[in-house]
Amino acid sequence: MAVNVFELERVSFSYRGVTALDDVSLTVPTGRRLALLGANGCGKSTLLRILAALYFPDSGSVRYHGAPLTEAEFEHDSFSHAFRKRVGLVFQNPDVQLFCPTVFDEVAFGPLQLGWPKERIRQTVNEALDYFEIADLRERAPHRLSGGEKKRVALASVLIMDPEVILLDEPTAALDPRSQSQIVALMKSWESLGKTLVIATHDLHLLTEIADDCLVLDKGRIAGRGTPAEILADESMLLRANLIRPAC
Ligand SMILES: Nc1ncnc2c1ncn2[C@@H]1O[C@H](COP(=O)(O)OP(=O)(O)OP(=O)(O)O)[C@@H](O)[C@H]1O
Ligand SMILES: [Mg+2]
């Protein structure tokens, strides 16, 4: 297995003139948990979408397990299916992710696409619904749920596929304390399972539990990288990147 799941070299990306990522180079080592930190609008979600190959850089390159990850690769169905199965993204805003008529269908969607046997789908979906405490919502329309309920459905629908690489965009935002603890426990368990995790978060107090490494973005550029302890100790960098408030 390659040492790095992803290697980005000098990646820049703009939305019609709005620069979101500017000359970003980074590696995501296999089996490690990387936290993406930074103020609103610094480019965390954009970076996750690049890793998920939903967007492709305007300039610079992305490698996945050592091979170039370009739009051309996704013209081959076999590559596209394998990548989408192995790399799962839970969006910051669940509304862009949820589209099925019921919660059960939403969580079953991925397994159905992969052609799992019916009985396995039923059993695994029920387990996921129980785990995320959304079993009583199974017949409800996902777009009519509360923000936290939607988030749990979105998490269940991605995690049921057991991806090797899990990209989480603010997974604990909008969740109540018990749901937050569950997600934190999951993120901790992924360490021993060898999963690769990239997580955008504003929750600095969770860093030491959920991440091995942190990357700080500031206006689309990398402002720092280090272990949670190193990043949390660098007060001036945290202030510059608008991650903490100045003392009154
Ligand atoms: N669809 C879009 N169209 C135009 N500009 C966008 C779009 N999405 C994001 N941007 C801009 O790109 C930049 C990076 O946004 P991004 O969503 O990646 O930031 P973020 O770090 O995830 O922020 P947050 O903490 O608020 O979620 C911002 O300047 C934002 O306004
Ligand atoms: Mg974001």
C-alpha cells in the first residue's frame, strides 16, 4: 500500500474568480487522521471536495495512492466505482447529500448501488439506524428532519459503506452531546482499524482525541501543520488564523 493516500502539489482552486485554495501542497498519510482547521471561508470544505474528486484543481496536481487523480480517470466506470466505494465524504450541509424519499432508502442507497444481497442490506441498514439512533425516523423524509437528525442520516449513509478513506466536514457541528460523543468514539476507533481520516473542524477541544496531525488553512493557504499538541501550543498562529479569540 502507498505511504500516502493523497499527495497534493501546488493545488489552486477558484470559484468563478473567488480564490478558495492557493498553492496548497500536502500529503495525507495512509491510516492517519488529519484535522483541517481554519476560520470560515479559509477553504476547508473546498479541500475536502478536491480530495473527494468532486472538484479538480485549476492548477497543481492531486495523486491518489501514487497515481494522478484527474477528471479523465472518472470516465472509466470501474475506477469511478472503486474510488467512490473507498473514499466517502460526509458533507458539511446534509441537505446536499440527502435525496431519497425515506431515511431507510437513504441509508440503503449505497449498498443497493453495490448490489449487496437484499437480506444483508436490510440487516446492515437496521444496525446503522440503531447505532445512529435514527431507527424511529426510518419512514420519514430526510429533507423534513431537524439539522442534527439529517447529519446523523448523512453519516450513516456514508459510513455503512465502510470506506477506507473517510472525509468528514464538520461532523460534530449541530449534534447534541451524546451524538457528538458517539462520533468522537467512532473517530477514535478508526485509528485502530487503519482508516484514513480527514476531518474539517472548529472543535479545537476535540483535536487530541480525533487527530494525529493538523493542517491550518488561512485564506486558502497553508498556515501551519503539526501534531494537535504543537498546533494548540502555537497561540500566535492560532490567533493569526482566527482560530481563537484574542484575550480581552
Ligand atoms: N459555491 C461557491 N461559489 C462561490 N464561492 C464559493 C463557493 N463555495 C465556497 N466559496 C468561497 O470559497 C472560499 C472557501 O470556502 P469553503 O467553503 O471551502 O470554506 P470553509 O473553510 O469550509 O468555511 P466554513 O468554516 O464556513 O465552512 C470562501 O471564500 C467561499 O466564499
Ligand atoms: Mg466548510
